[in-house]
Amino acid sequence: MTRARRLAPFFVALVVVAAVVTLAATRDRLATPAPEPRAAVTARALLRPRVSLFGSAMRAEVRVRVDPKRVDPRRVRVTVPLEPLTALAPARIQRQGSGGRTLVRITYRVHCVLAACSRPGGQATVTLRPAVVRWGAHRLAVPWEPATIASRVTAGDLAHPTLRYATDVPARAYRIDPVVVGWTSIGAAAALVLALGIFAPVKVRRDERPDEPQRSDIDSALDRVVASADGSQADRRSAIGDLALVLEREGFGELAPLARRIAWSSGGPSRQVTSELALLVRAALEVAT
């Protein structure tokens, strides 16, 4: 009993210390805010290098980190406004996974050759509109890191310029007054139309005349045979001999030997035989056509 009384103060002190420690831990836990949950999509936009010369190539890149457990990376859409920069090639898109997140990188190779990036003798700050990342009904605006374009023209070049140019448009100059050329062309066109109106009817009337039928070689040879009937014996032989050659050439091989025998018969072709041969050949031509 005496021993219990001696240990009682120690037990009381131990209980008090435990209560104080518990109270302090609870107060610290209540005072420390809980960490915010990691965002499903985060993004960053940057230009490299941060300082470049006018007209030099730069890299504009948007990096989007996506939690694939909460958002499908394939549904993420990125709009990248580049003005006043100009893209030198189509965008390059890369996807890679690390630390349980998917990194999507959209990279452009760009340069600036506009007046907004030109500050002769100094530097111009490039200001781009924020890139926009969209997934579903959500939207995230991503500001760009600032970049500077240094001029290729130095202060010394401005003080002592060696290249002079004018931005005013020169006045138009013509060797021939375009108004005169226009009215002259109209007058020439009108004269051409009138000439066509005068000469076209004449040509039409000429074209309306019936064409004379073209005579064949056989018709010409027959005309000569008929004409030679009243001529000499030699004329009849020659005309009928030529007729035989034409008949053979034109495909009337059955009449050609007959004409040749008559032409070179011993007594010679008479006037009557010559006329009858011409009639026979004409009849054969009519039957053939």
C-alpha cells in the first residue's frame, strides 16, 4: 500500500504527459491543410531559345501532362496560336508515359520576319496568345514564357546607314496610254466583225454551189475512146490500149483482155467496134456501182 502511494504521482505525471502530446498532435494535424489532389491535366508553353536574332529559327513547344486514369490522352485537343511567328514545318506530336502520367509534346519550328518582331538597334518582346488545351467540357489556357527577338541592325547601322530604300509605291508609267490601247482594240474588233458580216455571206453562197462530180480514170479513158472512133486507126488503137491498162488497174480484169485484143487485132479496131466497146464498158461500170 505504501509502495502504491509512492508510485501514484509518477502515474499521474505520465497520464498528463500523454494527454499533452495527444492534444499537440491533434492541433498540428488540424492546423496543416490536406494536400490538394493532383490536376488531371497540366500544361506548359515555352519558346526556345529565349533570345534569338530576327529571322532565326526557334522552337515553340506546348507540353501537356495527362493523368490517363482520369482523362483519355487521345481526347485532349490543343490549339496553338503562333502569330506573329510563322511555322516553318508542320507540328511534331510526341506521346510518352512517365510517373503514371502521359506527356504530350506539340512542337513547332518557327521564325519571325514581321514588323512586330523588328526593333532596329534593339530587342522586341514576342507576345503570343495563350495556347488552349481542351478535354471534354474542360478548358485550360496556357500562357507562353516570354521571348525576345534581337535586331540584326545595330545602333551603328542606324547612325551610319549604308542601305537606303523607300517604302512609297512609285508612280505608274506606261510606254503607251492604256486608254488609247483599249479604244484601239475595241475599234479593231468592231472592224473585224463588220468585215466578217460582209464577206461571210459571199463565202456561204460559194459553198452552196453544188460540187461537180469528180471524174474517174475509167471515165476519162472512155471519153478518149469515144472521141477516137472518128479518128485514125492509130488513135483508136492507142485509146483502147490505154483503156485496157486503166481497167486492169481499177479491178476490171475481165474486160481488160478484151480491150487489149481489140486494140491490137490484125485488122485494127473499126469505128463501130470502138463505139460498141465503149458502151459495153459503161454498162459494166453501172452494174458494178
